[in-house]
Amino acid sequence: MKISVLAISALSLATAESESASLRRRLSFEKIAGYAPGSQVTDHCAIDLDQAAIEVELAKGTNDAFAAASRIYNQGGNSKSYAQITLTPALTTSVAKGTSILGRNAAGMEVAGKAYETYQPGTQVIWVQYATTDIQASYVDCQVGSLVNANIEGCFAANGSMNINGNEYAYVYDPATDNNNGRTIAGFSTTAADRMRTNCPGCPYEDFMYFYNYYGVDDYAHQWVSAALDGTATSFSNGNADFSKYSFVGRSEAVKKGTVFMNIFMYVIREFEDALDDCQRGCVDCNDDPVHAWDEGVCFYTGSIEGKDGLTPDGKLLHQLADKRCANFKTCGEEGGQLSGTAKLNYDIFDQYALGKFQLQTGNCPAARKTTAAITKLMYIPFIQGTLRYAYKVGVLNEGEKAAAEGAVFAAAVLPRIHAASPDAAKTIYDNMKVGVTSTDHLAVKQAFESVYADLGITCADVGGLWNDAMDGYYEGMGPCADASTSSIEVEEDKTLAAALGGTFGGLFALALLALCFMRNKEKQGKPVFADTETDIN
């Protein structure tokens, strides 16, 4: 179903109360690569700044630099910043989590924060989380953690007075060592057992279980990255990697791609699952929590560097990966078939992001479940493309360790999903792409992937073929396979829209969905239907 067909019906919704409420939320926050979040998630989007800092250290290729990269990976620096403060005297009253706390920086300027946890009377050491803003460029001004280049300008001064619940408390701390971070890339994996398998309403999450069943451990991503940082071997049930076979070059690729393709990738899915766990069916006014979780998922997919339009080539996370791979596989553009610009995959996923947010806002939880499934299956495609690309680079072009390492981590990010569909196909891919492999049969890898496309819910057209710019055609044997029917992406979009339109929400929500699609299309064109009358954030 094409968005242009929906325009006439969509315009009739401008005065609908529920849609007006949705628009007010949408216009309050900066867009994330074109997506309009319904909550403040600037601090979450900033996780890509940790990724960027890790990559800076890895590029130096020394033991000291890898140790610095490890500290940033494990301890962070840019997301959920907090100060560990020692009060004198101790608290005289209880302080609830989220209580406003005010202090000053070294220049005497006011610094706002909130209680990180609930604290009882008599507590002397507390954590104060720094307040964040709606503007990504200035979301917080205290970024320390384990960063090599820290920013303490907006941190609390080393000593002074804090106002807590109307009471003044003297305090002391070390800005260089006591400013830490509650959100780290390592934490996305080290908390996986609790958050994705054992202790959540919807646990265990389906996609996570593919990886748990294949690798045999909950923190497979953390173990992969840690082994690559240390130059050691993993101890998985399947898919092991011995990074002692690599120099800094190969280990660097395994780390910087592993953090995104494995740690962050699965946490994106976790946030969408968490949104579904929070969704209250049929409730229009009580779904702020699931929308916030959904927004977080979009942030972790995209990052802050992508900006409001997602057109920069400098992004660090999965949005940028999709755009890079589309140029290699001729799958760019809204309809695909292009060699530059935004990936069709990103157009499709961001349409689903907007749809899913609306479904959550209106309490249409079953429809949001289908939308989440449509998103997650698409997210594997760039990993397949990357594995195919580096299989060819190593197997035919005889490129060295860097290409081999890139191929190994691309494969590691998708092998569990392939294994769930066909253990034999997964074995073929692993045997040809694993760390330290001596030969790679690129055609065997391609055939193994293609054998499970139907099981993954994707098509040959979705993946495309490896394009040779110099020859203005596909590399020999690497063109797209043949599809028997319409792209699964388009089919799923039609099914999702049809289900939403035919559901129990009646005419108002059906029209609201039409409006959402219409406005999404206008946003892509840079012609929003509604202008922000409060602040210029576009």
C-alpha cells in the first residue's frame, strides 16, 4: 500500500483529540533520523559517543590503547552520567529515587540532578544523576566515566553545598574519578540474562533465545568483545573464536563491530520487547512507558551522530550500517535498486517505527507485536550482506586479516538466527567465515544463506547482490537470487496496515493510522504537515 493513496483520508483527522495529543508529544522532541520520539531519549541516543570513543582508541593499535578502549566499553562515559557524592552530615530524611537535587559547578553555575536511587536517613554516600535536556547537542555537560578526553565543565564542583528536599548538605567528591555512568555498551550484554531471559514479563525473548541456544551463554556478546580486546579465545557451545590468531588489526574489527552488531543489536530488540511488555491493551492515556521504551530502541539503533535527518555518513550504529551495505548491494532508495542514499531497509524500518509508536500510544498491543516482528527480521539483513561481501573479499580477492575479521564478526552476528532455521547452513557459513579460517568458499556461503531466506521471512530482493562499481554490474556469481513473489517487506507492511485498519479501534484509529503514514511521507520529503509552534527543533 503506497502512502500517497492515503493522503485524502488522512487530512480528515486534523481535529481528532487523540491525534492532537499524539502530535503534541511528537513536536516536543528532536527527531531521530526522521523519527519523532514521544519522550526524551537524548541521553540514550548518546551511547554512540561511547562507540566513537572506543574506535578512536582501537585505531591506535597499542596495548595501552586497547586497555583504554576496554575501560570505555565496560565503564562508559557519555550515557546516564552520575556523581558519587559524600555528604556531611548524612541524610536526615529519606530521599526518593528521582528527587530533584541542585548544586553548582566549579564556575558557580547551577547544576541540576536527581537521586539515582532511593536513600534512607543516615546515608552518607549517594549517587546523583545529572539532568539531561531535550536538545541532543547539549543533552548533558558532564561526560567523564572512563573517557580519555573527559568533559567536567558541567559537573558538580569538587566540594560545596547541595539542596536536597529543601535541605542544604555539604559534600565532597573527586570530579575526575567519582563521575561515572549507569549505561554502558558492556552492560547491554552483561545484564542480558535478567533482562531478556529470566526476569521480564515476556521472557524469554524469542530473538535472544536464538543466540542463547547457539552460543550457550547469556552474555555471548560481552564474551566475544572481551576476548577480542584481550586476544584470547571464547568458550561457546558453538561459533567459537580464537583471537590470539589476530594482530591488533583483526582484533580491532572484532571489537568495534562486535559492540554494535552483537551488544547493541540485541539490546535494540530488547527495548522493543520491553515496550510490548509495558503495553496496556486498549488504553489510550496510559502508554507513556512503552512509548519511552520504544523510543529508546530507536535511539540505540540510530545513535546521536545521525542527527535529525539521518543523512550523515559519520554514524556509528545500525542505521549507518544499513546505509553502507545498501551501497554495496544496490538496495538504497525508497524502492530499492539504487547505489547511494538511505537504505530501503531504513525507510522500511522507520515506517515501522512510526507505526509501532502509534500502536503503543493507542494501546493496540497485538498490532505492535506484529510490527516488532516485522522490524526484527529486517535487522538481520545487513549482517547477511556484510558476511557475503567479506566472503567474496577473502575467498576471491584474497584480502587479508582485516577483511577476514570483518567477515567473522558479521557472521557471528547472524549465525544463531541461521542455526535456528538450519544447523547445516549455519555450519557451512561458520566453517567458511570463522576466525583463523584458511580458505573461504564464497558461493557455498551464499547458497547457505539463500537456503534459509524463507525461514527468516526475507527475500532475495531484500538482500540484493554484491555490486562491482568498476564493472557497473554484479560480481560474478554474487547477483541477487530469484524471488518467486513480492518482497516480504512490502507484503508485511500491507498485512500490518490491513490488520490495524481492520482491528477493534474503529474508524477513528483507522483514520489516525492513515494520517500517520501520510505525515511520515511528508516528513521524509522535508515538508511536515504540522510546524512546531513552541521551538524550532526541525
